[in-house]
Amino acid sequence: MNEFYLDDGSYDELLNLLNNQHFVEKAGYQTDMEFLSDDWWLRDTAVIENVVKRDGMWEIHLVFAHHLQPQKLIKRVIARYASKDKAEMSAWYMRRLAAKDQRGTLKVNLDDFGFCYS
């Protein structure tokens, strides 16, 4: 295993850039971080489960996408399983639990993305 090495010149330059950051940056506004607490749209999301094989395990990803604005979405890794069948079954249950509309009537239409396949 290779150890990470940073020579003295690069380290000094890194410290200099970090020190100068204080002088060139300006304070942000409260509105700059509102996207973290602006979660009203999650009430109207379609939940899509996705099971992906990664590093020998099956990961469950849940995608929360607004049904009217599908570009507004959040993707989260929920759990990992060794068995594909168990992961798919758990993903189905997790999607049902996470969905605000248990019937699954909120859907995302791929045509809303405006893809051009030509």
C-alpha cells in the first residue's frame, strides 16, 4: 500500500492558499443555505427503489423525485445485503414505507426530462 506523501513546497502552498481564503472570501447569506431546510417538496415525491451490485454486496438506493419537477430529486443509499433476493424484497418494502402515497400513484414520467435521443 502506498503512503500519501506531500512535499514541503506543496504543503506550504496549501497552507498559504488556506490562509488567503480568509481574505478573499465573503460571508454568505442565510438564503444560500435554505436548500438544506427547504424540504416542503418531499411531500409530493415519487419514491423509486434501485438495487445495485457494488463491492460484492447489493445496495438499496432510494430516489425521491418530485412528480411535477423530476429534476428535483434526492438519492440515498439505504442498506446493503449479500443476497440479491433479500435486497430486492427489502427495497420494495422500503419504497412502500418511504412513499407518502402508499398506493404508488405518484409517478415520474421520463418525457418530463426532455431528453433528445438523436
